[in-house]
Amino acid sequence: MKTQKNIFKTLLFFAISATLILSSCSKEDEQELNNTDNQTTFSKEITLQDESGENSIVMRVSSDDPSLVENYSKDNFKITAVPFGKTTAEVLNTIYDTSDEASNEDLENDADVSAVNAPEVNFETISKNLKDGIKNVAITFSHPESNDDRASWKIYTHTSDINIDHVAFITRHSVTRRVYVGLEYKATSASSWSSIISAWDKLKNKEVINEYKSTCYQFKMRVKTKKSSAYTYSFEE
């Protein structure tokens, strides 16, 4: 009888150990743990398709706060194909209503956002699979909403492809949600970041920023907003 109890305890120990190991592996699969510049950065890659299913990109989402990364899924993004011969603004005008009479009015009170510190989430397109005739995709965000009723500010950083993109584009299409933007670029790999738009410049609803640099190593666009503020950005050659 005693031997049977010992066998049962041994089997139970191995069962619990196996469960813990499988649980640990599952969590590791959900997000990749990187170590960059002595800081721990959590990241995951999300594949996004346009409505046709013929164009796709892989978006890398990263942050020092793992909870911010975990909240993202493909439901927080929409990509829109931009064909050759069309500008991003022209394509988006057919999707978002531009006749809103209150387009430049905010239903929230302005605040001194420049003095607000906020957690940061980074986004980088690491690959594209576009069909013939499509030059680029525009990426629309509906960020996960915070459980905090006070809707704290967050900062979203978008970086362009290296030594490829020469145009940085952003537009806002939400009357009720404020969007502030800052834009920098490097002319060469050895250059320091130079400011194009100082943080934080308020982006009005339907307003378009379209910046071109003939010599550009990389763009860095930073957006500060609350809740699920809707905006669309793209980087183009």
C-alpha cells in the first residue's frame, strides 16, 4: 500500500512538472524576448492582409512593457493598398468621409501634452508582399483601449525602411480623438536625427502631412494620442 502511494506521488510530481514546462513554452511562443542596448524589449510579429487578401505585410510590435505588446492583434490594424499612379491621400479619400463639418473641432479639451510622459510602443514593417501594380500600403491604427477610465496618453513610434523610403505620410480621421505628431529623419547612416516636425504638433481631423526628403536614410514618426485614436500613416519610396 505504501509503495502504491509513493508511485502515485511520483506520477503526480511528473504531471505537475510537465504542465509547468508546457505553460512556460506557451508563454514564450506568444512573444519574443529580445535584449537590446541592455534593455529588455518584448516584441511580436503580426501578419496583416488588405481586404483583397492579395497584399500583406508583417508588422513588428515592441515595447519595454510586455502588457502593451500582448494587447495587439491584427484587429488593431487595417492596411490599404496604394497603386502606382495614385497618392496615399487620393486612395484614403475614397475610404474616409471628408465632408464632416466638424472636422477641425475636438470634443475633448486640449492639454499641455508636451509635458506628459507616457509609455511607448514601437512599430516597424519588416516585410511586404505586394502584387504587381501596388507600390505601397497605408496602415490605419485602432489602438487597444486602456481599461483606465481616465484614458492615459501613449506614444507610438513608427520607423521607415532603411535607405528606401523618401516620403513620410500621416493623416487623422477621428473627430473625437486628438492626435499629436513629431517627425525626424536621418540623411545618412552616420547622421544624427534631424527634426522635421517638432513634437508635439497637433494634427487636425482630415489634415495631411506629406514630407519628402530626396536624401533619406530613415524616418522616425512619433504619435501621441489616447484610447483608440484613428490615424493612418505610410512611408514611401
